[in-house]
Amino acid sequence: MKFFIDTANVDEIRQASAWGIIDGVTTNPSLIAKEGIEHKKRVMEIVDVVGDLPISAECVETDVDKLLKEAQDIASWAPNIYVKVPMTRNSMEVVKELSPKGVNFNVTLIFSLPQALIAAKAGASFISFFVGRIDDMGSREAAENIIDAVNMVNTYEFPKNPEILVASIRGPLQIIESINAGAHIATVPFKTLEQIFHHPLTDLGVERFYADYLKATGGKVNASSAKDMGISIEEKAKVTA
Ligand code: E4P
């Protein structure tokens, strides 16, 4: 399963890229607004960080003609841009028109299997199935939705061979559900990516290995082993002082 980062913050993208686990980036108008920067400028900064990995940039126009122009413009920013459009009738008209001309679309705000079918038939490349917003309502249907959607794209033929992208992820459990459902992609906020590194037994194990090593070396530790154990050079200096 591919891992995308769901953010418009360049520092977060840079950090997650350094960990070597990022296969793409998704943004949306709320995430861009949070950054307080012009849309194209920020997307081009993201291109500078992730190179040719897929980057989703979302349209805000609603009228067909304006949306058509906006989608063409966003698609022209870089070859790896996936133009994100919400699940509306006008958006589907635009996807149907531009998808055969080579524009890749990420159809977003998908909450039901029939909506996923419409997006797939119109020519979407990514189908963004939202899980967190459904889970927030206390419903269990999100996990089943992903299983059904993956099954659908694996069973039938669609113009762009679409991938199911699990969006609106709030925590590790939804990542587990995405993996078990056979989702192609999960897009994850930076906070959740950070959370994954931590498990009580991992953290305890790192601490114990380090303590044992210190005991055996009489409190001396070299810079590289301190680094391997996730300890800063400053901390290491305290240990060896
Ligand atoms: C991703 O493409 C979506 O825009 C995003 O995951 C939405 O997440 P939210 O429900 O946390 O806003």
C-alpha cells in the first residue's frame, strides 16, 4: 500500500520524505488556507521537495466552464499533478472531458460505493474514500466501504484503472483497516505518521537496550551509537561528561 502525506506544510513533507516512507502528497483547500500562501506557489514548493511523486491539488470552482479551465490550469503546473475535484455532477462532466486528454483526476469527498462507481466510470485515477468523517459519526461503515470499493475496481474495468485512496485518516487503526481492505493508497496527516513510530514496547525496548549498553560500557557511548538509538548529540554529551 502506498503512503501519501495529507498536508500542505512543506516542513512536514520534507521531514516525512527524509524518513523514506512517502509515495505522494494530497492537499485540499482547507490545508492550503491554513498555510496562508497562494495555491500554485505552495504546490510548486511541494514539487521541489518530492520531485515526480503524485501531488493532488484541488479545484475550487463549481461552474462547469470555470472548473474546466481551473482543472486544465492546475494540470499544467507539473506532469505529476493529480487534479482533485469533489464528487459533484459538474466535476464528473469535467473529468469525463479531460481525463481522456491525459489529465489525472483525484475525485474526492467520496462517502459511498455508488459515488465511487460514478467517479471510476467518469475516468478518475484516484478515488478518495473518506473514513474519519464517517467514523466521527459513530458509524462502522467506513471500513466496509473501503473493502467494497477495492473489490469494485478489482472486479470491473474502468477507463483509468482507478486506485482507492483512503482519506480523512485520523489514527493508526484506520491505516490497519486500509491495509486489510487492500486499499492502494492511504493519505495520512503528519501527526499520525509520527504516532506510528511509537509503540510502548518499542519505546521501552530502545530505552532498555540503551541502558544495558551504557552499563556494559561504563557510561561511555560513541556518537554513532547514540544517534542510532535516537539520542541527540547534546544528550550524548551529558552521558559521557
Ligand atoms: C485528503 O485528500 C482529504 O482532503 C483529507 O484526508 C480530509 O481529511 P479531514 O477529514 O481530516 O479533513
